[in-house]
Amino acid sequence: MNHQFPSLPYTYDALEPYIDAKTMEVHYSKHHRTYFDKFITAITGTELENLSLEEIFASVSTLPAAIRNNGGGYYNHIVYWECMSPNAKSVPEGNLAQQIDQTFGGLEQFKDLFADTAMNTFGSGFVWLVATPTGELEIISTPNQDNPLMDIIATEGTPILALDVWEHAYYLSYQNKRPEYINAWWNVVDWQVVEDKYHQAVK
Ligand code: MN
């Protein structure tokens, strides 16, 4: 078994006032934990037990829904936690900044398009910034706990930024006001992490 429930990289109250401690506690210790536990139950004793998440996602369309939903929930939240920090670097630099300028016309234009995509994601899901192996960038919205590594999503790339738009991510502080949550979330997006993920994704 090569899966472990990851520790949260900061305390529950670290992202306040943008994301409140109670939301973080419930989101991490209940929602994320449940996806992880159900995923482990679903793969235990099967041939999937020793595969990586990437390998499982690459053929997830042929697997039971419990694996798609809970494996996605396990992975997606790891990326979401990693991309946030109480000491976030507020703007990207270097190759990633250049590529954002080239693709979207600038950081503000990128943030507007990313936020629009999040607003237009109906119901529950995630919004991703994905980098292809040649360094191109794409914004992708996926429903429920799907993600861009899954063979059901028509893209070849690695997620380098994740935004959870399930109501459980923001309801306690923002109720139904998803735009306010997205506005607040930019304050804790750590562009150093996104840059590092970009460099790892580009071969
Ligand atoms: Mn979530």
C-alpha cells in the first residue's frame, strides 16, 4: 500500500481571515479523510492496491465509481491544500509568469478567466490550471471529484493549481456567495508552489 493520508501543511486557522478554521477542520478531517478512507477500502485486496494514483486515473473510466469519486477526492484535496499558504507568494515570476502573460494576456486577465470558470462550474467541482509537457497552460473545470489526470478528461497535462468549488469549501463563511470565496482565495494562493509545480510538469 503506497497511500497515506497526508498531513495538512499548516494549522486549521492559518488561512484566516480568508478561509476560516472551522471550515478547514471539517474539510480536512472529515471530507478529505472520508474520501481517503473510502478509496483505501475500494482498492484493498484488488490489483489496484500497488498502483500509483496517476496509474489508476489513467484508466479510471474502466473502474468502479467508488474509485473515481474517492480517489479523485483524495488527490484533488492534496493539490488544493498544497497551493495555499499563510505566507503566500502573491505573484508568479519567471517562466510561469511569462507563459501566463503569453496565454492569457497578463495575471489579472488570467485571474478573471479562472474566476469566471469557477463561477460557471455548475454544482460541485474543481477548477484547475493545467500545464502540458511543452509548457502550455489551460484552465479546466471538472465536475464532482474528477480531475485532469483522469482518462475521461480530454487534456494532456498536469494540474499545477486547484480550486475547490464545492459548497463545503466555503459555506460556513460565505454561504452561497461563491464569488466572495474566490476573491478571498487569491490571497492565500502561493505562487511559489504553483511555479514549482509548473517546472516539474514541463519536460
Ligand atoms: Mn472539498
